Amino acid sequence: MSYDLSVYAVTPLGFDELLALVRSTAGLDVDGEPSSDADSLMVMRGARRAYCFTIDGPFEVELEDVPEEVTASVIGAKAVYQVLVEGSEETSIPHAVKFARKLAKSAAGAMLDEQSGEVWPKAKGSRVTRPREASRATELVTVNFYTETGKMPEDLPGSYIAAARKYLPEALPRRFGSYEPLQGKLERDGDQAFTDMWRSDPTHSLYLDCQYPVGFGVLSGSKENRPIGRTSLRFDGAVLSNPGWLEALRRFFVAFALESKSFFASVEVLRNYEWGTRSYKWSPGQEKETWPIDGGEWIGLVPYPQSWTWFGPDQISIVSPHLTGHREMHGDRLFHVLAEQPVDRD
């Protein structure tokens, strides 16, 4: 029998820091004098120095391997520790849990109880602190995915929810609907209701009210009378300075471009916007976005550079000779990066 706790760390501790953290906890110490290259520590408790728990790690972890429950609480986990109570020492479990929480706090991360599935600290909506100003100047970032209506997945909303929950929970819709006031609530109604509403009104788009820094989203209807459908997000450009959130956006962008069967997708930065208490606001002098579609018809690539673009197989041979910057192939589709952190068109 063992009791397993996983601590996902954004800033993993060095060996000396971890050792000091154990010894600063009342009643705990490590067994012997471990070497600095050890990847496991045995922790003892009390004057009798009885075995309490074992700490393994830190081990590198990919964003794809971070559980959704943890992603909802923390941005940019880079490593994981295992805190294990081995054997039948049930009296050691509270001590292990208390230390695992202390480790999570020190590593700017989160603890997952592998038995109950509970995460500490619990998710509180957006992982990004909302600025307090009632209105402030900012840049607006737009994310757009374009899919041929006839090739659109049967459950596009389900694919969207899955990608957002795994990588970018701020893009999950708090509320959704085809008209104002938005009728659906994801927390109350569940994922299937999101898909059902999209299917029940196939000629109209589904609008999303999301968590900061995402202000607004839209999914084209499943059978709109137009050849090309669009999925879009708008968010506050101030968050791009957060490297963990930026990497999460990148993973979401690639994942949903694949799942939505997008033949083109883009991320670009628009200048001279204002952000209010809940979302962005229109303002004088704001930069306009050029659309590659008109009335659902494809009219061609925009006449200025976009920071991130995604090309389907029919376009790659046409655009490839003209591209500079970083390229990533994902199957038969190309992710093109002009700027690692999206910037304006100039």
C-alpha cells in the first residue's frame, strides 16, 4: 500500500533548497547525508526518526502530460515531484500532504492527490490576475481558425473544449449562446450542452464569454450557408509577457488547428485598443483587422505579415518558397512562426 502525491512545479527547487525545505518543517529530517545528485530523499519524522515519506524528483514534464486539473490551477509546469508514503504508515499521510503543499507553494506549482484527484490550490477561474484599472490602453490579440464547412468536425465544440481544458482554460466559455443574453453556462450545463446548442442552431454562430485575459470567442455554425467557417478568440495582449501562458497558447493553437481541420489559421496583434473591467473596448484610432474571407468565401491571404500562421496541404507548396522564420510540420500541415512572441504587423 502506498499513498501518492504529485507536485507539479513551475520553478523546481535546487537540491539544497529542497533539503532546506524538509529540514525547516517541524519534526522532519532526511535519512543520512544524501548526495546532491540523488533524485530521491527518504524523509524521517520525530525523535525516533521513523520513516515518514519519500520524495522523488524533480522530473521534467511536458505540457501535454500535465493533468487538466493541474493546468486549471497553474501556468507553465516544468517538472513534477512524487511524494510517496510507502508501506502501511497511514499516520504519515497527513505529514506528507502538508509537506507536498509546502513544496507546491515554494515551487509556484500545485499538488495533485492521486487517490482523490483533488488539486491544491484549487482553481479559481482565470490563472492570470485581472488588472484593476477600469480602462487602460493595450494591444488586442486575435486568433482565427478557418475550416471548410463540408470538412468541419462533427463535434467542433467538443474539440474546442478539449484543447482549451488541456492547454488554455481561460478560453473555456463561462457562458455561451447564439444571441444576447448568452443562455448557456458551462459549469452548470456541462460540455454536452455546449455541443448540443451548436448543433441545435446550425445556421448561426455560437458566441463565447470567457475568462480574463480572453474576452470573447465565436464558433461558426455547423451548417452555415457559406463554404468556410471560422473560430475566433480575442484576448488582452498584456498577457503575452507571461512565458508560461504564451507557451500554452502555442500548444492550444496547434492542437485546435489540427482538430478543427483548419486549412488556415493566424495569430496577430492589433494596436490602440482599450481593456475595460471585463473585456476589450472599441476606441478611436484602433488598428483594423483584414479578413481572408468575405461572406464565408475565401478571398486570399492578408497583405501584411502575421506573427503565427497555419497552412493546410493545398497551400504549403504555394507559400513555402516565400516564408522566413521558424517552420514546424505537423503531419501534412505547416505551423509558421515569424515572431516567437506575437508582435504587431510592423
